[in-house]
Amino acid sequence: MIQVTVLFFANLKEKAGTTRLSMEIGDETRVIDLKARLAADIPGIRKALSTALVAINYDFAFDEDRIPANSEVGFFPPVSGGSDRLVFVDVTEDEIDMNGLINLIVSEATGAACIFTGLVRGETKRGQLHETIFLEYEAYIPMALAKMRQVADEIFEKWPEVIGIAIVQRIGRLLPKTPTVTIACTAAHRDTGVFDAARYGIDRLKEIVPIWKKEIGPNGKAWVEGDYIPTRED
């Protein structure tokens, strides 16, 4: 038998009634076996487990993967460079300092910066019109930071002339008009791909970085889940 730590996030945390469990499992236990045991031990999360993503020690895991001893196994809903390159990633409850962020990813060779910033909408017109009072953001922070660095590496591979990348996600309770996420890319010139790189960064964050939000409005509250399912290539 081996010891593992199981972590729950977002709606799974609420359904399980806890954020963390210490468990003893067989040394041949696979992810699918752990799901079955959790579903039996905690019936309230059975349905959520069918679509949950799994991470073992901050990397995505799949049903057939065996779970090593002393692993940290996270369950959550779908979700967000070289030595001469500048990279900064962070998950924080503090206000995002745009100017300070840019200063971290510029050099003497920098002549262009493209910044994407997402904000809390107080009113959503896409789809069914609805109002938001505030959002509550949550993250699986160690894995989120690792996946943000992966996103930066992917950007550098696709756009080699990008010099610096900053990715910052704010968590906690955020009111309308508040910046929630910022992705900035810098380069020598504006025609080096910085626009496309920043767009790629936010899109990729929404796919593989484990960050979730709960939307609170006049008619109740609900976790907002994505529909992208990671593969081994992610």
C-alpha cells in the first residue's frame, strides 16, 4: 500500500465537502481505479468525476496511468524560454500592476509590447443576457504556474522573435471592471508576431491552465466550466 494526497477544486471541492484527502491505495492503483473508489466513498462527486480532469504531481494524467507513492493527485473541471528570454508567471490575489509587469519583460532591444487583459463583465450580452455581481476565481496554483511556463515555451517556439512573456492570473473575489488576467508579449518590432502571440497565450491559458471561476449574479451562482479536454500532447 502507498500514501497519496487527493486535492479537489471548484465544483468537486463543494461536492466532496473538502479540499484535501490523505489516502492509502494499492501500489498498482491507476487513475480509473482511484476514480471508482472516490465515487464509492463520496457518492456526491460521482457524476462530476465522469468529466473531471486529473493531474498527478502537476501534470495531466489519464485513466490508465498508475499513481506513484506520495503523489499529489488533483481533480478539477475542464479549464488557464531560453536563458536569454524573459518570462514571468504568477497567480495572485493582488491587483495586477500593468506597468510593473511590462518592466519585467523588456530589455534594451525591446521596441514593441502587446498586452491582452481580461476583465470582469458586469453584463454579458453574448447568448442569454445576464448580470454578474462578482466572480470568484480559484486555481490549482502549482500546476497553474507550471502550465503557464509551458504556454510561454510554446509561444517562444512559434514566434522565435518574441523576447519576453508575462502571464498573470488574479484569483479571489473580483468585481465588474476588475482585470482578471494579463498576458503580455514583447519583441524588437511590432511585426514579429507579438499580436498573434498574445492571442495564442490567452487562448491556450483557457485550455490547459487549471483556473476556474464561479459567477455570482442576482439569480444565483454557478461554476463556469470549459469544454476543452487535454490530451497527452498538452
